[in-house]
Amino acid sequence: MSRPVELHFTLNGAPVCIETRPGRRVLDLLREDFGLAAAKEGCGAGECGACTVLVDGEPKLSCLMLAAQLEGRTVATAEGLGTADAPHPVQAAFAAHGAVQCGYCTPGMTLVAAELLSRNPDPDRETVRQAVSGNLCRCTGYVKIVDAVLAAAKAGQGEKP
Amino acid sequence: MIGAVYRPACLEELWPLLDTGAAAMAGGTDLLVRRRGGEPCDVALLSGIASLGEIVGENGWLRIGAAATHAAMARHPLIRDGLPGLAGALGTLGSPLVRNMGTIGGNIVTASPAADTLPPLYALDARVELVSAGGMRQLALADFLVGPGRTVLMPGEIVAAVLVPPPLAGARHHFEKVGRRNALAVAVASLAAVIATAADGRVAEARIAVGSVAPTVVRCTAAEAALVGRRLTRQTLSEAAACIRQAVSPIDDVRATAAYRRQVAGNLLLRLCPGPDAV
Amino acid sequence: MAGNVMTTRETVPRADALAKATGRERYSADFTPPDCLWAGVRRAGTPHALLTGLDVAAARATDGVAAVLTRADVPGTNRQGIVHKDQPVLCGQRVRHRGDAIALVVAETREALAEGLSRIEATFSPLPGVFDPASALLPDAPAVHPGRQDGNLLAYGLVEKGDAPAALAGCDVVVEGEFSTPMQEHVFLELPNGVARLTPAGVLDMVVSTQAPFRDRFEIAHALGLDPWRIRVRAPYLGGGFGGKDGATVQCLLALAAVNAGGRWVKMVWSREETFVAGYKRHAASMKVRLGAAADGRLCALTCAMHFDAGPYAHLSGEIMALGLEHAGGPYRIPHTRLEGWCAYTNNPVGGAFRGFGVVQASFAVERLMDALAIRLGRDPAGLRRQNALRPGEVNAAGVTAGPGTDVAACLDAVLAHPAWTGREAWKRSAPPFTRRGVGVTAIQNAMGYGRGLPDAAAAKLELTKQGTFRIYNAVPDMGQGNASAFVAMAARALSQPAAAFELVQPDTRVCLPAGSSSASRTTYTFGNALLRACRAMREKLCARAALALLCDDPARLVLSAGVVTDPVSGKAVPLAMLGRMLPRDDRLCVDQFVMPVVENPPDTGRQFKLGFPHRFYSHGACLCAVEVDELTGRVHLAQCVTSVACGRVLSLQGVEQQVHGAAAQGAGLALFEDPALAGGRMAAGDLSTYLIPTAVDLPDFACLALDDDEPTGPMGLRGMGEIGIHGPGPAVAQALYDAAGMWAVRLPVTPQDVLEALGGMPS
């Protein structure tokens, strides 16, 4: 077991400092130390995308990131994207367009979708599918997820996540 | 399980870490999956060494830092526009999430026979630059990779960059990957080709490399020779395809049989057929 | 009546959607009590063996390990199971599949847990294994449960009508075939998990990702010798279930850990690889079928012999086979049937519940044979199906009379009217180079509920809160199908309140009332009906109690509306909030129940099935698949998938579409992608990099056509339809591949190599 180190990074817009073992998975750090449970473990091997978080604005697999890699970075989780009272347009669109069934893939999907819209405000269906191709869903068959992202594009023109 | 995580700021800081047994880590998408449930291991992150992430054109050559992510590479105009075969391969690798993290150096060093960037790099006659405390050496990528998961990397050495020579002028760059699904799929066969044709439509030079059909990527020189001086037709491509099938040595595994891989490796060349009205 | 495709987009918003979309919803996997212990299982890793040695001393001595438990530490019967209790919690003398549990470690951290597990020394004396259900029934097959009277035969069933063997002999044309479908993995995203502790009062308190919290208590109690009434199970929203969390996964092991944890919380989460090895699977099955018809296409006789691979433990194998046999004749009119099935124990992974429950297997066989018949008669496959489509009052293949609204022909017509069918010839002709295109249409059906034997019952509790809002005590877990939202919508409509006035308590055996499992396409129907009854009682009560305050001698004239009861005669009103303060707690509760009606005069067949045969209520549909085949690689692209369903009235079109899209996606996975590569009891595809479910770039925009239909016995006229959509893609893709490439598929998944071979593109 290695020595804990102090890490400084920005989490959902706020600067944080935490002491932890540097080799811990970012997924575990977020869920256990910060109580941010939206990022989920579906496989632990980068094959399902349920652990997606944004690091410096880029969607990444937190089950394959080490805590030490967060030093100096900006991290955003689904909780930071929006709240029930003030949801991000993508989150609102997912809820309204039937893109949420069991909801386990949803946090990852919404982060990827939000990032897509922030650089491509008017994607077509195929582009949306490509963007979420690393996020598995077993419930929806993906159709309404694509519908929701396009609806969010129409509505919000891609607010920055 | 990962123990200590070092963040060297330059190569000089990296060498002593490698000496103590830390593993060099870039994206971690292969290393961390392999190390799950294993003995504790220290890693030295390469992300802090700026020179390793650069993508630069030098005298027509393209120098791709080993720690350049697949996503960064795919976006880079010199690759996106200049090396469309490689760009195409990058688009099929893993998933968008994996591409945001994984690096070309990692793809090369993991040395999977099915690695997606390798066939295009072979078809481009790419070279690798290896560095260590003792200095630098360069070799052909084809000489660096010697078997499934095996390279000639020495202890204390890392891949610093991939060097791509100026491609054949006016050449067509082609890549196709066959997986069992369209994303998050390991290739069961892939083909990369760089083909330069003369004004009369005859092939002047051809480079053909196939992946997932042998312990390492195979440059099909017989297939290349079968095309040189001829036009690309169904007939000529079929003959070259037969050469490809003879050159490969695939295995059966959970994703596909050897017989399927052998057949398809050749079939993929036919994708270069001109339109339906040609012979 | 069925026929028109619904175009009104009446949709019920999902009550849980925003909490899930903003990442706030807490699943069982998200409960990690501070200072909890971690439990994990050492598994056999070999398919059939005697456990000759088990040394846990080093594991026990590991730093951070709190306990290591083996069979000797299991009180009670050490047997879990839903109906048949034949699965050890911890194996003692023998292991019967690679996932069998042999030891349980409880530790302070996950690292210590992993360390402890790795230090367990187990020695095995391998036994010959049996790996297919037909071989398992041969006289000299290795016995999975030695000493068992019927050997490896777990269940046998025969459903027959008329005299099929004789009738076949007299048919103008007979087609036959052997078909098989593989084991399928659920791949719910939330892994099997739970937390449990023994409270100071001696109650076993558990939060678990489960489809059957009420039954879990009995499964745990029987296995461990506990008192079921001293077990509390809470079931939050599941991150997917699909049948794989019906029946104890972690529950008995977790309970065992908890009772040995000195009152501390214990958490158990299976890894993905562990779930592949130890979790339940769809039964692999093989079907030998013969179908006879008249020259004009009228179906005459069907015989079917099915073998189901149960793995070493029963789970719901018999019931799954029964449902398969009941559906083996498709939604068609066939006067003579002989449908026979054998369920055998093997040393493969354990077969259990999975959406489509035996019907997936049976549907593939009968639909393939309909295609064979169409080819033999030179008939179009859609037309042949339409000709033989079951109508109301007609008797189905199992001898049950089709319900009044049955209109399979209308379901077929709906997809045949879709441009994917009407435009198919032009589409096929314009195929790009190296591409062949084809289209297939099949009919689908799925019965609802438990069938006869086990009462398909639910009790619903509804509370008026002190604030004048409402609390629904939901007892059937929501695994993503949206039943929780449906219940809110139903209650809102029944009580003339806005949806926001309703709070839903997710299943908690301490405060909710039993309502059966979340399975069998039953929850919205059965619990919905119970809830509506409770709502009727609540409405009456609110009006009667308000009448006192309003000095009204005719409560029937009072009007219940949002937050208030009004007397239209006097204009006076009583806020529900006042009633909430006025009434004592017992008077604020309404409890009612519902039992799904069963077939009244069941046919005299299928006598072997005590539970689950026959069923009274069916949903019907049809499915069209359009495929593109690549001649160079044999890869199949599913270009279109259109599914029609007749499932009673549609409470929420979005809800029906969600179910159909998702079910069709799983059906497409089974048809083209999901291959467990099972050999010698081991799935070579044992993780998500090798067992491939479709990604977003592997599937088309599924289309769902919900027909205008009505189920008079259903809550607001609806009928369960969570499973039906999964049956279409397998056979429809197979038919489309024949259309595209002359390929005759007899098994799933169809592989690119199969296709290439059919195209003549593989060297022989």
C-alpha cells in the first residue's frame, strides 16, 4: 500500500483538495470520497462507459484513471452538469424524451452528449450515435437517446458543460 | 492494483523511475486492464513530459509523439487530411472514450496482433524512435514488433515517437477493419493500403498490410507485386487477394476462426474495386 | 378492437427520469454504509468435481480479513432456489458448475478481500462433466445430482391437442428442421449487489438489486434457517434486471456474511466477470420441429421436441420450458399439436429467467418452419402467416381459446403497411456494391403473468398523507420498465390529482405489501389493478369523510379534484390537507388486492406443469427486419426493425415504445452479436470485450407501432408487454438473410462466417 498524496483539482466547478492513495481509481475516489455516485461501475475494464466523467472537458473512463492523474485538472460529473431544479438541457431532454429507462447508463450518456453539443451544436443522428458508441445501454435500444440529444441541440444549442 | 504514481516532468526524471521497476503509463487503457487484480505495481505517468505528446511535421515526415492520444491524432490536420488511412483506423479504435485516453505509443507497445493503428503504419513504412538514459535509436516499426505482445523494447527504454515518412505522392490511402460489432470491437481482420497509380491508371507502387491474421501485421509484398504495373480491376485484385491469403497465418479464437480470417483478409482487397461499370 | 395504429402520443412522463438524468437516483450499488465490511466469493472454476480439500487458514490469517466461511458455517438447509431448492449457498462436497461458491470471505477493505480470496487453497478431484441437455439424458451420462430418482431429467412436459403424428401423415406437405438458440447473458449494467446487516433487534436488514424482494426473504430463510418474518428487504430502482435478478444472486451469501458480522453492515458486489460465471443465463435450447399443412397453406399439424439446458440447478427451468411449449405453435391456428419438452441438468452455467422466458427459443423454431413451409409452397412468408393468424375464439396450439381482442392479422398488416415492407423491392434493387439486401416478417406473441398454479397476485397500499398528498407503496421493483411511473399516472387519473401529488415508496418488505416479482410482463397489470381498487376505495373514503365536514348527506355527488373535495350543490370544499390532518393514520390507508384471472377450463394437457400452464392473456405483434449483407466479410447490418404490438390500451405510448425498442435491441443482440462461446462448461466470451451486446452504431432506429386494442380486465385497459418485442429479430433476421443471400439459418447468433459460407465465399 503506497503513501497517500495530496491532490488538488477542480470538481464540478469548485476547487478541492484531498489526501488519498495516488493509485486509486478515479471512479472510487468520486463515489466514495466525494459521494458523487452518478459515475457507475458496469465492468471496470473500459468496455461499458457507465463510469464516464469529463476531465478538462473530455469524456473519459474513470474506471481506468488513477487519482494522481487528476492533479491540476478540471473534473465534471453528471451531478455537476445540472440538478433536478436546474437541469442541463441534455438532462432535461433525456427525461422528457423517454431516453431514461433504468437510468444506469444515463449519467455517462448525458456527459458525452453535452460535450458533443458544446462543439457540434447541430449533429445528425449518425454523429450522435458515433459519439455515444462507447456507452452501452441495455434498456433503450438507443433510439430515444438519439432523439433526446437532437432535441437538446434544438433547444439549447449546446451550453458548455 | 497500482501503488505509487510518479509524474516525471521530463525524460531525465523518468529513467530512474523505470530503473526501480515503475511501469511507464500513458493512457492506461491497456495497462490498467491488464493489471487488475494483480500484484501492486508502481507507474510513471508520461503525460507530464510535453515532448512526448507533440505532433509535428518535419521535412515532409510526420513525427507523432508516443503520448499523443488517438483523439488528438485523429483531429490533427496532418493526419486527418494527410494520412486518411491512419485517420480511418483511429476512428475505429475502441470507442470515443478510449480514444480520448489511449495513445499511439501504448497501441504499439501493447503489440496486439489486432492493434488498429498498426496496419496503416506498416503501409506507411513508419519507424519508431526509442529513447532511454543511454540515448536514442530508431528502427522500422516492422522490426520493433516481433510477436503477439512482444517487442524489442529494452528495460529502461520507451517509445518516444512514431515517424512517418512522406507518403507516396497522390496515393490513395485505404483502411478497413472487420470486427464483430461496429464499436468497442477487436479487429478480426483488417487491411491498410497505400496505392499510387500512374496517369494511365496502372499501379505505380503499392503497400498492403493486413492485421489480426498473423502474430504481427503482415506486409503482403507478393500482393503488392501482383498489382504493380496493372490496373485495379476485380480480376487483378482477386489475384492479389489470393497472395494475401497465402501470406497470412491466422488462428482460431473466440472472435473468429482462422479460415474466416484468411478468406476475409483477401476479400478486403476487393473493396478497392472501381465502380460497378468497370470490369 | 385491434387494427388501427395509434397515432395519439399520449405519454406519461417518467417520475424517476430527472433524478436519474441528473445522477441523483441511488441504486442499491450506491449504498455503501460507512465502516462496512466487504464480502466476496471464491468460486469453483471447474465445471464438475469433488471438492477434496479446502484450506482457508491462510485466508483467515490475512490482514483485514474478518471471517472466512465454508459449508460447515452454513446453518439451515444450505439450499436456495425459487421453486426447487437445489442450489447450495456454499458447496460442501461437490461442485457442479464453474460458478459454484465454495467459500465466503468477509473483510475490512476490498483489497483485503481480494487478498483473502486469493489465499484460499482448494483441491478438486474432477468428475466427468455433461455439457448438453440431450447427452445428459442418456443412460450413462454423468449424474449432476447423484441419487436423484430421475437422474438428470429435471422436468418433462407434453402439451398436445388432437393427434398430430397421425395428422402429419395425411398432410399435403410436411417441413421439418432442427434449430437451436444459445445461452444469453442479461448484461444489466448494474452488477448484482447488496448490503445487509443484522440489527440489534435481530432483524436481517438488506438493500439489494432484486426483482423479488418479498420472495427473497423466503429463499434466504429456507437456505439459512432464518425466520422470514425477521428479514427486511428493500429494492431500490434497479440498473436493469431482465430476469437475471429474479431469484437470489447475492442474497443468501450476503445474509450469511451479515449474520457473521457482529451487527456491522456488509456489502457484496459481483464483478462483471464473476457475473458471467455465476449469474443466471437464458437457457440454451434445441428444437426439433415438424409442420404439416394443406396445399393451400392451411396449417394442419405441428410436432415439436425441445431440449432445455438447465445447468446444474433448477431455478425456473420447468416453468420456462412450460411457457416455451405453450408458445411453440406461434400465434397460429393449428388443429393438431404435439409439443414435448425435456429440461436437463448439465454442468453448464445456471439457466434462469430472462425476458422472453422460453418463448424466444420456441418462437425461433416455429417461425423458421413457417418460412420453410412458405418456400416449399411457393408462398410469400407474410401472406402465409396472415392466412393462419389466430382470431378471437379460436384455440391456440396449447388448447387455450384466444381472447376477444386477438387480431394477429392486424399486427401483421401494420408492419406490412410500413415503407420498409412496401418499398422493399426498390430498396433491394438499389443495393450498393458488394451488398445484398433482404427483408423478413414474422409474427410474435407473449403471454402475461404466472399462469395457473401460482396466484399472480398483488396487494397495494395507498396512503393519504397528513399534508393531503398521496403515497403509493409500490411492491414490484422498477428495473427500468417504468412501472413506478405508470402507477403514479394511474393513481393520478383514478383520483383526479396531478402526478406531483404522489410520492412512491419503492419496495420495502417492512411497509409495502407483497405483490409478487417484477417479471412475466405482469407488474403494471396486476399491481396496477390492485392499486386502482385501492384508489376506488380511497376516492369513496375521501368523499365520505369530506361529506361529514360538508354536512352533505349524499357523498356520491361530491367531486374529488386536485387537492380538494367539492360539493357542487353548496359550492363548499374541503382541502385534502384538512382531511389529512383530520383522519387518524389507519383511516388514511386503503389496501386492496387483485389476482390475475386464469384460464377457466384449462385444456386437458400439460399435466406435468403444476405451475405456469396455461396462460389466459396474450399480447400479439409482428416484426419486420431489413438486413444488408456484406459479401466480402459476411457481416450483417440490421438496417431496419419495425415491431407492431397489440397490448391492450396504451397508457403511455412512450412507455410501450421504450419496452419494444429495448426488447428488440436484445433480440437483435441474440440474432447477430451475442455468442457465449460455451464449451466444456465455460463461456469463452466471459467479459464485455468478448461477449458483445450491440452499441449505438450497431442498431437501427427501431420503430414501434402500437395498435388500438383493449384489455377489459386490465387497469385502464392495458396488458403487459415488456417481453414481446424480444421475439421478432431472431426469426425476422433469419428470414431476411434467406431473402438477401439464400442463407438458411438454423441457429443463433448468425455469424459472419455462416453468412460467408452461405454465399459460397468460404473455401470448402
